[in-house]
Amino acid sequence: MAAIVIRENAKATWVPGMASVRAKGCDMVRRAVDYAAAAVMVWAVGTALLQLAVQIASFPAPVAVTAFTLIAVTLRTRSTLPSARSPR
């Protein structure tokens, strides 16, 4: 009689345990897909910026230097804005 009670309790706790494992597996897969998507987006933005730099460099020297200077000033100004500073 005691063996039947233990067996029924074991089955009852096994099913919710499997659901928990399945939920954790789904969360891990979703997190991996999110990280992969973020990596692809970073790669795409980097490639676009590299392509832009190559196109600007293909212009005549005065135009390219002016464009690179404006981009550098813009990036430096944006990085020194109060909203871009790290908290102390």
C-alpha cells in the first residue's frame, strides 16, 4: 500500500518538474535567438558604417577630409552630452 502512494506522488511531482525544464529550455532558446539577432544587427551596422567610410574616402581629398572631420565632431559632441555620460 505504501509503494502505491509513493508511486502516485512521484508521478504527480514528475509532470510539473518536466514542465519547468521545458519552460527553462524555451527561455534559453529564446535568449540565444535574441543574442544572435543582436549580433547580426551589430554586424550590419558596422558593415554599413565601414561602407560609408569607404565611399567617403573615395571622394576627392578635400571633400573626404571635410566629411570625416564633420563626422568626428558630431560623434565627439554626442559622446559628451549629459545624457550619454555614465552615472557616477
